[in-house]
Amino acid sequence: MKRFPAIHMIPAAALGMIFSCCACQSAQDLPWYEDTDRLWQDYMTAVEDAKEATAEEMDPDLAAIISPEESPQVEWLERDGRTFVLVGSVMSGEDSRYWENGSGTDSGFILDDRLPWVTLPYDLTARLQSAGAQTEDAGIEMRVIQMLGLPPDCGYDRIVFFWAEKDSLFRPAPDPEIYDREVLLDFRDDVDPRYLAWFEDYRQTAYFSDTPYPWTRLGYTYDWNAETGTETGPAEFIVRPGTRIIVQDILCIPEWYRTAINLY
């Protein structure tokens, strides 16, 4: 009779420890930007935290858009009697096609009813430079996504730089003025009812939709990287529909990042 090796029974508790250790080891072996469980945990923690804005979380030195003299780090353009500023917005390659179709002309095009959320290039660059360099493409993309308060699976790998009319920009905060360096926690008595309605509607969308967002309502993006010690990202703005847009560049995020923070 053929003999089979003896089978040694392993207690269930020990099995649990073995599989647990294997899982831990597997997670530890992953690059941080591929550890989806940890990424989503950090992201959802940020969403919960962002639901309540407090005075202690306010940034007293937000990037402001005032004038070329008072905001020299902002890039300005005068054309046809209009004042433009350079802004950047991250998105997917598919979404960037809309901007590609409108690029290549000095006159630009009129923005449709989308509401692009944007940052100032110098502000985003400075924040990333102080955050520690990433070298892998996927790590670069995820770090930018984190800093801009976007979900881990958004798939954004492009950054579009475009000139937008200064007067078309507003802050997604109780006081939407772009020339202040600090926002208010509450609305002014003379707030536009249409803006108030949009604000409250977006509050519900941001925190309670299937894909929630850590919207700070304090004029800056929520950097949800748990290792940074701060949630304060760059100042954020929104471009109103119907404004004239002049596309300057459409780049892959890693390509732009390596140049912007001088990795070459």
C-alpha cells in the first residue's frame, strides 16, 4: 500500500495568524501608492474630517489673485482689454480631449457649462516641492491626486494649463472673493442666493454621494496624505462657465512634475 505523508493538523487560531501575517507581509511589500486599502482608508478619513470646518483649520496666507503688482507669483496675460491668469487643472486623458479641441488658437474658446476646479501653478509646485520627491510615474500621479483632494481611483494623469479671465474665478468658500488671503467660515448677509444654493447643493454632493470628496470649504484643497502632518493643500478656485479660455499646455502629470520640481 502506498504510504502518504502524515498530515499534521494546525489549530484554527494558528492558521489565522499565518494568513494574517501573509497579508501583512504582502501589504508591506507594496509601494505606498499601490496599497489601495490604506489609500482609501486615509481618503475616507479626510472626507469625514472635512465635513466640519473650524477656525483652527483656516489658512491665513492663501494664494490670492489681486493684481500683477500685488500677486507677482501669479502669471498674468493682457489680451483684447481683458486680464487673464494662468491656472492648472488635473483630469483624465479622455477629459483632456475637450481642451485639446480648443487649443492651438490665440483667441481661445468659450468654456461650456463645466466647472473646472483649478490651482495656481506656482502654488501647486511649491507645495509639491516641500512634500518630498516621488520618482515613479504612479507615485507622482498619486501624490498629486492626494494633494488636490481627489479619490485614489480617479485615474487623472493629465494636467491642463490654461489662461482664464480673472473675473471668471471664484473660491469655493463662504466668501468667494479671490483677492482675500483668508476666507470666512460663514456667509455674509449679502451673499448671492444663487451662490448659496449652489454651495449647499455641492455640500451634499461632496460629502454624501457615491464618490465623496474632502471639500474643505476653506479655500484650499485637502491633502489627504497621512504622512505629511498637514491637510492644507494649495489654494483652489473654480472657473465659471461662459468665460474665455486660452489653453497653454496639456501634459502628462509625471512629465510636468519632474520639470516643475527640478528632478531632471
